[in-house]
Amino acid sequence: MAYDSDLDQVLEEDVSSAAGRGALAALRRQLDGMDGAADQQALRMLILRAARIAESRTSNALADDLIRLATTDARWLVTPGALEASSPLDVPIRVIVQDGPPVDPFIEAQLAHLNFATGPDLETKYRFTALQQDKDALTVALAPTTWTNSRKFHAALQRDPAWASKLPDGRWITPVPFGDQLLPGIAAVHAIIMTRDGQVIAARRNARMRYAPGHWSVSFEEQVNEQDFGRSQDAFTAAAQRGFHEEFGAEVATGEVVPLATLMEIGVANLGVVMLVRPALTAGEIRESWRSSAKDGWEADEVCGLRVDDLATGIAHLGQLIHPSSELRCLALRRWLQLRRTGK
């Protein structure tokens, strides 16, 4: 694709040079010339990955320019830390589990050379192999994987965002559902809790957490595992219910868990589903349950409520350490609430 060379050039040139400005302008023209929102989103994803690479090289001005380019005039949700991976969800989720297809062989070969301490494989994890939105459902295909493979992949990207960013032929890796490459990630739920008294729950992650320690999450994340299958609800709804119980010590009915969006988290190139959790509890009741009953309550150091009608102010008061997908979750909730108010 023409944008492969433009992405290469923008990272090689000084952003203030004529060549650097020309490469940025070329990427803008390609975005503007794309008719399909999905095609645009694929390029926005690569631009955000390029921004991460620039940031890792302390090219902060270039990173800011790339983020601005990726997030301006987007048809689907785009934030610096995550972007929507399919059109807005207004349908239920259908999950298919199958063995394979395998992870892209080039990435698999790169993983084989890594030696990271990942911890034990305690349970079966799952990775995305396909994601297709139809009129009646979002169909998600998953394949079994291990914590070891996925954690090695994520750790490698966190250490060096340019790691495995390009195929041997020079093309930038464009993962499913934006392209064809299959990555060794972990299917996850990015949940946002809206309480009975009109607040959204934010939780500050414990400093011992492997990922985003000390960051505020709005509201929690949960990896899909083997416990979430064989139920009447889909695995992502089950994972959201399980995560809410484990991390906050309370229950939520299946009908009060709603899919809002799919996303890719840029820093670890990981796919997930944004789920709205609406328990029949106030923010104060959830905090009390977290303190007294949550099995995994230690994962959060602090829990608070943010007014749902002024989330932007609430997020700003949390400070700069925000989980990478929290902003997108808030935008997805705002869109869902607006659609409910207008009846569309």
C-alpha cells in the first residue's frame, strides 16, 4: 500500500522538514480519499502505532502530530490509546470457538526468540481470529491460547513499539479485523459501570498490577477464559459479570450488561469488547461491596464515582494516569446514552 512508505518516511524524517511535512500531508490525503469507514480506521490504527513508535524515540512533536491526524474527523471512535475496531454495536454478540487458524507465522517466529518471565498458565485464554458485524449479531471467532504467548507479545510491544510492526516485505502489519494478520493477544472485556444513582465507577489499579499499575480505569478489564463458556449468555457478557463479581463483590443481571463497541488497544495491539455494566446499585453500595466482599478487591487501591452527565470533568480530575481504553469507553457510553435519548 502507498501508506506503508509514507509511514516509514514520517518516522525517518524530521517532522519540521519538508519531507516530514510532505509525508504527513500524504497520509492526510489518503485518509480523506478513503470512502469506507473501516478502511479509514485501519489507517488510523497504523498512524497511532506510528505515534507510539515516535514517542518511544522521544520524537514527541511527531507523536503529537500523528495522534492529531489519527483522531481528527474520524467516523468511528478514535482516542490516543484505543480505537473502535468495528462500526458501533447495536446487536448482540455471537461467539464461535475453534482451533486455529494460527498466529501469523512471522510474528510466531519472532515470539520464539523472546525470553520474558510471564508467570504460570493457570487457565485457558482466547485470542481473536475473526470479527464480523452483521445485521443481527457481532460474530466473534476465538481460538484457545495461553497466557505465556500473549504476555510475551504484549511485553515485547511495550518494550519496543516498533517490534514486529512490519512484515519482511516492508508492509506494515495490519491485524484482524483491519487486515489479515492474526496476533497472539487475549480476548478481553473493557467494562464501564453505570450506577443506579447516575455515576460511573472509576478504580485506580494497584501498583502491583502487571499492566498500567497506578492508572485509573473506567471501570475494569477482564480477560475471557474457560469459565465464561457453556452459559446461556455469550462469553463476553459472562466475563463482564464474572469480573464485576470478582473485583467489586457484587452481582449484575445478564440483561443489564450491554455491548457498546469493539476496540483495539494501541500500546499492546489487543482486541476487546466494551461492555456497559448496569447493576441495581448506587456508587456508594458498590464501594462498600468492594471493600467488604470482593475476592480480587486488592486489584484496585481506590474506587470512586464520576457523574455520568459530566464525565469529561471527572476524568480530568483523575489526573494523567488513565488506562489507555478508558477515554474510548466513556465516549462509547456517551454515544449510547445519546441514542437512547433520541430513540434512534
